[in-house]
Amino acid sequence: MKEVPETKIKLTEAKDLLDHGYNLLSVIREDVDAPVAKAKFLTEEIITIYGEEAAKKFYDPTKFKREGAMPKPVLKTLFGEDGVQTLDGEAHHHRKNYFMDLMVPERMDEYAEILDRHLTEKMEAQYGKFELFELANLVLFEAVAEWSGINLDRLSENEIKDLAEKQISMISGAITSPTDHIKGISDRNDSEEWAQELIKEARENPVPGKEHLALYTFAQATDLEGELLPLEVAAVELLNIIRPTVALTVWMALMGHALFAKDGVYDELKADFKNLQDPFIQEMRRYYPFFPMLPAIAIDDVEINGYHIPKDTWTVLDLYGTNHDERTVNDPEKFEIRRYLGRAKDLSYEEEYEMIAQGGGKFREMHRCAGEWITLNSMRVFSDHLVNKNEFSIPEQDWEIPMNQFPTYPKDRSLLFKE
């Protein structure tokens, strides 16, 4: 096996390099002209990998582990302490099953119906110019709360809006500026306190017949020894349903870009919506930047693309780079609505590594996002409303998508005008 080529990042170069954002890992690999590269900055070093072959090994639990891999700033804002993303082995499998049992087809149908109702209500009340981002943020929060068994009636409109916005703040505070990070921690703490109160009440006053809802599922979830999860951990897992669903706000703003900023996409989709809806959605998930990368630690020496990754090495899989890999994706920088025609559903139900916008591998056994099917259903509901159920005019706006912003979406957050 070949040694991984190394690039040393000078302190004076760090800011310029970070400005590449979603393309950062690609730039590092290009610097050494190799599919696997080591980047060293001061005393820290990482190895970056990408592509389908790399993903297969990255998700192999005998080769890489998640425990200790996630940077503290990300845990403190995005994922929360001791959540399912930090576990390995039997503990991960046991905890992940709670999530997967919530994603059965009938519950996905129920979620889509709830989301459609909330979106219909908001769209019918909407007049004039508005941000698709802001509308989606509120609709997704209210819909996933109802689907999870959370009653928002006790909260004011401002409190609901504030909680919805905090779910996005937890994401943007993970790896951005110190100011955003501090706000992300504060919003994470506020959200966890809210979730803890919900879990506490659900434990004290369980409601027969609601055991299948997320709130009551995590209120009664146990560890491997059969003990109830600590209140704090149960709250983190409840937020691991709420926060990622509300994060789909980003996809909806990007959907606005795909439909209204790209020539011909809206017309082509509308002309053959039944056949092109799912291929359109999957191409969106491949083409646009969402989650940039995932870390793990090598359990033993690993070979990837002919290169030697030593045991205990901190390794990151480039998700965006994999979905734009010229070795497996034809013309990856082109948005091709028919790219997945005839096999769009397979990408999220059968294929394990071809589409890794939300991780790869097997859903129950590996660290693939349990919310991928919520994502598909959310994007189906929104695309139906944006293409078929409503008519809009498109105001002048800045459609630029900054690649050095996480999460990223059009600068003007997809402005629409409704009569």
C-alpha cells in the first residue's frame, strides 16, 4: 500500500483554504493529486477520502468507529452529547432501532399528510412576496412536532417561531464563526430544556395508544441493560427527530433555486411530474451541497484506493465530493433531471453507497440517516405545492449559493410572490 500524500497548511493559508467550504476537501486532494490525502495544520491532522469504494469501507463497522470522532463543537450544537451518532456496535444498533421503527411506511404516509395540511394552510394564507426558507422552516417544525406527538398549543406564535429558528441555528453554529457557535450552543441548551420537559411529562403521564409516536418512544426508550435512557439523552434523541427534519428547510430553499433559477427545470418537471418528481428530488440531493463531511476513526490499518490509512487515524468522508465524483457520476456539475429516471426510489431503499447525501450503508446497522425517508416525503410534498398546487411569480433576487457557508442556500433565501 502507498503512503498517503501530505499537504501542510500554513497558518497564513488557513482562512483562504476554509473559504472553499464544501470544496475544501477536494482542494486538499487536488493539491497532492491523489484520491486520498492527509492535511496537517499545526499539531492536528486528518485524512480525507471520497468516492463509492471509500464509502463502503468508511461505513464498515469493522474498519471505522464513530466513538470519539465527532469534534466537540459539532456535538455541542448539532448532534448533542451521547446521541445515536456517537455510538458504535450493539449500543448503536439498539438505539438506531428506535429511530427506524418510527420510519415504517404507514408512519411516513401519516407524516406526508400532516405536512401537506400544514403547508396548504400556510400557502393559502400567504400573499405578496415571501421567503420560501422562512415559510418552510415554520411548516416543517409544526408538522414534525405534530407527527412526533408534541402539542404546540400551549406556545404562542412567537415561541413556536423561535423554536423553529433555533433548530437551524444549531446547525449553522456547528462549524461557522465563534459568534454563531456561541448562539448555536445557547439555542441547543434552550431546545434541550424544552425537549426534557416534554420527555418528563410523557414519562409521568403516558398516553395509551401513542407509544408509536417519537415523543413517547424516546420517553420509554432503554439502554442495553433495560434502564430508561437518562432524561438528557432521551431529550437529545427526540431533538434528533425534530432538528434534522427542520433542517430540510435548507433543501426547500435549494428547491426554489432548482425550479426558478435553472432554465427549463420547472417546465420539464411540470410537463411530466408523475414520472420526474422522484428523479428530480434525487438529483437535487446529489447536486446541491447539504451535509459536507463525516468523521470516523480507523479501528485498524485500512486500505482505500491503494493507500494505507493507519490505525487510530482521524478520517473524514467527503459527502459532497462523493456525490460529485467524476469516476462514478457522469458530468457531475450538470443538474440533470432525468439522471435517475427509472431507479430513483432504489437510491433510498436498495442502493447503499451510490447516493450518500445523508450517509451510506444499511439503515439499521450503519450510520445512515434514519430521516432519509422523511426527507423524500418532505420534498415530494413541497415539490407538489411549488409546481402543481400554487402559482408564483419570481421577484428579482440574489440566487448565489455561497459554498463557504454551512448550511448553504440562496442568499435571498428563495423569494416568491403569490397573488
